Amino acid sequence: MEHHGAGLRRLTRDEALVETLKNNQITSAALSAADCELLRYAVKLTKNPASVVEADIEALRAVGFDDRGIHDACQVVAYFNYVNRVADGLGVELEDRFLES
């Protein structure tokens, strides 16, 4: 998953943020409450999708997400999980240019 870190590094140019998120320290990242809650939801949906409950959706609403935003977030997280599992299942290797910072 190093390619995700490389992409975030290119986008933000914030090495501390990348390292914080790589270490799954979402709440200590310099992010808004909405971004932290969205990341918490994305991690939960990725690692244990059956554990997502109404309280998780309500937590997103509490920080400003509407139903459309929650739906879109769920779609994006689920899509990337699907694509990554297909790539992993087929043994796809990323080109070096995608791993460079």
C-alpha cells in the first residue's frame, strides 16, 4: 500500500501527515473533525464492513455529511477496496513510477 502514501505525499507535501495516517493515528492528525470521522468510517468499512452500524452513519452526519456525501464516501471506499482486492488477487505489481514520491 505504499503507493497510497506516495500519492498522499505528492498531493499534500506533508510528510508528518502521511506518517501519522500510515500509523493509523487518525485522531492525532492535523485534520478537521469531518475528515477524521470520514477516515474512521473508511477504515471500519475496509477492515470490518459488517461492523458498520447506524451510529457510524450518525457520526458522519454529526460532523456535517449529508446522505449524498455519506453515500458517495461509501461508494468510493468500497470501489477502492474492490479494485485493490482484484489487483492483489491477480498479483498485479505497480510500476515504479507509481511508488516514487
